[in-house]
Amino acid sequence: MDSVRVRFAPSPTGYLHVGGGRTALFNWLYARHHRGTFILRIEDTDRTRSTEEAIEQIFASLRWLGLDWDEVYRQTDRFDRHREVGEDLRNRGAAYEEGGALWFRVPREGATTVRDLLAGDVTVQHSELKDFVILRSDGTPVYNFACVVDDHDMGITHVIRGAEHLNNTPKQILLYQALGWEPPLFAHVPLILGPDRSKLSKRHGAGSVLDYDRRGILPEALVNFLARLGWSHGDQEVFSKEELVALFDLPGVNTSAAVFDDAKLLWLNHEWLRRTDPHRLADLLAERIVTLGVADRHAVEAVGRERLARAAVLLRERGKTLVEMAERARPYLPGPIPLPPEAAEVLTPAVGPALAALAERVTALGDPSPAGFEALLKGGAEDLGVPIKALAPAVRVAVTGSRVGPGLYDLLSVVGPEVVADRLRAAARWIKERR
Ligand code: GLU
């Protein structure tokens, strides 16, 4: 087989959404699996609807997903070639001018069969097709025509695209035949539906690729999720990109519609947060803390990368997205913690003096490991006369402002003795002032 050449050919008329992201991924995986070439072709022939901003969004989305392209083209750069081929079709008698536009003459007799690698054989009687415009009166090419010329000229071997294009394919095959060109192989990937099996939309949680970044989804997780939207390998759910490259091929693509499930995306994201190197996670978290306004860059830098990596490991136990993690990161950042009125349930007058005394011991703590904090608290509970089951929740609320969170001793160890001591003192004062 000739070396594989595939393309992703988005029209830059809006954001790159889930369906487009999946098409891009399947083409990229197919190219990488077969050590072929992945081409990005911006189909900007519709000049009224295409925008530079959308083109930038497409590039940014693919970069964020980590789908690198080997060649890039803009269809508008190829108008001369499209006109030349249009002229050729006219000379062959396969196209004619009417109303200033150039029309393709569909044969009256016979039928065309698309031998699709996924959809199977799809036959259309020519009597069901009408002649169609290939060059508008302003000289710009229409999609079906520009697509054929470009796929041919770019040596595309496999056209992998959404099933919504299947009805264009007979027209494209007729164009190949009229030009005496060999058509590529076609693989139309089944549609993506919402969980209610209606057309996928925002209301199902599906957005643009970059919306997922804003929601705190990792690119690894979205790649994994998009791959599983219509492709499977046994009952495995979690795949790294390297595994996908090794395993992805067209026979694994399902032939029925895929169903979009936002809960599954969150589950996968959680899986990927847990698999991510803590230092990388620390960097992502630092950025998120700043962009969400949880704290400023200065505060994040004061924590340091090492400590932030440890905080990230605790935060990812419960956080399903980077946003959730960042929103809960406040306790790990320097400065006081606001105490809500409900804190009084555990920050009672009876524990106030014990917290103040504990603060002094924390300052002098020689071993700030989780075990060090555990020994300190348990010892404190004994000789300060407050049972550990009252002291531990009080310490947790004093340090985090909340009654839930990761293991207390891990948490204290990551926050560190200095900040813990400050917050214990602040909580003791808070109790006093409320009396
Ligand atoms: N520009 C078309 C689209 O965005 C491309 C279709 C194709 O891949 O041929 O839907």
C-alpha cells in the first residue's frame, strides 16, 4: 500500500467542536499509526462565513490536543487551480456555464456506489441527483468540487470524515470519474448523538474543544474521550495517546452512532488527573489558581512548586477537574482562611485554649511529616484535655475553613507548620471574639 496520506479539512466558520475534534483525532491517529502524513486543510472557500479568528481557534484547539500536522493548506490559496480544473471539465463536456456559474453535468443514466470502509456500500441512482454548481459566478469553488481537486492534488489516500458527508460522496466520485482520477478510499465515521439520542448540542455538555480546557479538562482526557466516541478496543476505557497510536485502526471504529456522555468525560478526566505527573499538575494548578482569581501569582510562587505538587496530589483525590482543584486550593496558599459561621460547630470555647497551645507546639515541631503531625495532635489531645475526635475536626476547620477534605495529617504536612500555627492562633482568637 502507498504510504497513507489523510487530511482534516475544517471549514473555519465557527469553533472546533466535539465532532470536528474527533474527526481530526481519527485522521491524526490513522496517519501516526500507519506512519503516514497528516494534512490540515483549512476549507475557507466560503468567504462570507470564514473568519481569521476561527482559523486561529482551529490551530489553537489542535495544538492543545497535541495533534501536530505535517502539511497545512488554505483552500483560498488554490483558487487558480480550481478554476483550471473547472475549465478542464468544461473542455471535456462534463461541465457547462449557466447564469455565470459553472455546473457539473450529472450523467442521466446509471448509478454510483460508494464502497465505504465503515458504512458499507451506498448506492445512489443518478436520476436522484441534479446537476450542481462547481464554480460560483464570482469564480469561487463550491465545497464538493474544491474538495475533490484538493484531495486529488494532495495525494489523499483515505478520506475519514463524519457520516454527515456521506451524501456528498457520490457527487465527489462522479467528479473523480469525469476527471479520469482515481478516488481515495472513504471512511465515514458514524454520528455523535446526545444521551437522549437527539442531535448533539451544548445542552448535552458538548462544547468547543477549548471550552473543555476552560472547564479544567486535561487534553489527555479529551483525546481519550474523543477516541472512545466511536472507536473501541475490547472493554478498555483508559488509553494514553501512545497506546491509541499503537492500537487505532479503522476496523476498531464502530458502525453505529456514538453517544456523548459528559459524566464519562469527567470520570476519564479524574483518571487522567491521577495519572499526571505531580509536577506537571502543579504547573497546571498554579496557572488555574491565578486565572480563576483564587490567589495571585505572588502567593502561588510563595508556596513553591514542590509543595504545590504535594497539594495537587491531595486535591486530585476529590477534584474531577483542574477548576475544582483550584477552587479548593485556598488552604494550601499563604494567608488567613476565612471561617464561616458554621465553623462554630467544631470551633467551640472548649477547644480554643487547646488550639492556642497546639499552635506553639506546631511552631516547635521538629518533624513536619504527616506522622509528625499525627503524633503531635494525638499527644496534644491527651495532655491538653480535648479528645482527638473534637480536636481533629477543629484543627481541620481552623486550617481549611471546611469540615471535609483529604486526610488531616497529609493536609497539615503539606500546608506546613508555619501556616498551620498562624491559622490555629487565628481560630483561637476567633473563638474568643465570638463569646
Ligand atoms: N469542510 C468540510 C467540513 O468542515 C470538510 C468535509 C470533508 O472532510 O470532506 O465539514
